[in-house]
Amino acid sequence: KAGVTQTPRYLIKTRGQQVTLSCSPISGHRSVSWYQQTPGQGLQFLFEYFSETQRNKGNFPGRFSGRQFSNSRSEMNVSTLELGDSALYLCASSILALPNTGELFFGEGSRLTVL
Amino acid sequence: TQLLEQSPQFLSIQEGENLTVYCNSSSVFSSLQWYRQEPGEGPVLLVTVVTGGEVKKLKRLTFQFGDARKDSSLHITAAQPGDTGLYLCAGRMDSSYKLIFGSGTRLLVRP
């Protein structure tokens, strides 16, 4: 079956702009989590959506937001971009809502560069 | 400060050698997972351990969860170039939604 699909794969923005990233989970998966990966901080949890509701949120400023649609597809938005937002943004889906010991299936990520 | 510290950060070895990667914390985790991430891809789950002292084997990979559930190790026997990648441990505390990732160990296996 098709894996987790993230678009776009690469994008370049300038400071102050905003960006929207999209994630289509594996069919049947209702939980979508977002992570930020940087060389210095590693993988940091952003938030999790389950059945169109944000259930959990990490320690990121309000500039980072997201939503989930009825078909479980999710988007995350970053407003007023800063240089430090340059990172690989990873989306992961799972059948169950967190917390659970089940597997997270990750997409290939969207690599954002802020100039 | 990372809640989960991995060591070493980088490891470059010759094909056929053995290696061990460590994942340590001062906190107790209800479960711990190991992922491998290759360039240009997302992490892929290798194993989940939930019981203190648990040992799981996946072909040439052996995973161990510490008795106190504060640490874990990954041992690779006779490493192959296909084992090259970023190895990440990730733990979840009791009743916590958040999967906390370690800093990662970047492994290069030279032919």
C-alpha cells in the first residue's frame, strides 16, 4: 500500500514569509504527527492530529500550526519564517492515536530552507 | 540537553566489524524504539522494546532494553555497507503522548 506522502519535497523561502506543508497518511491511518529535524536539535515533536483534532502539541511557538481534514490528510503552517526554521519537516502516521507503542510510519520529509 | 543521549555520535567502521550503539537517559521510559534513517528518507522502525531487560534480535541486530528501562543498546554483528545510516532511539514515558528522539548515531560501514 502507498506510504506517507509529503509535499513539497523541497522549498526555499525568505524570512517573514509563510509556508504550508502537506501530508497524506497511509490509507486507514487516522493519526498524523509532525516532527522537525535539524542537525543541532535532532527530531523534535511539533504536534499530533487524530480525527481532525489536535490532541498533542510540542514546545514550539504559535507560528507553527496545523490542521487535519476529514480524509486524515494534514497540513502544517509556519508563519513569519525565521532563519532557524530551516529544517527537514517529517510527517508520520499511525493507526492509533498517541500514546501507543505502535509503529510510526514516516514520510520522506519536506526540506525547508529559509534565506 | 537531550533527554536521550546516544553514543557515539559518529562511527566509521570496516565491513565485517561489530559495533554497539548506546542510548542513555536518567528518566524511565515505558517503551523504547529504534529507527534507522537513510539519506533523503524518513526514519523506519526497526524494533520496539517495552519490558526491562528485554532482548530482541533482528537478523544481525540485537536490541536490549535496560533493566531499569532508562537505557538501551543496539549491537550489530558483522556490519555490512547496507547498515549505513542514522540510527535513532526514541522513547515514550508513561502516559506521555510525546515520542522523544535521541540525538542519533551516524554509522558508515566501508566496503
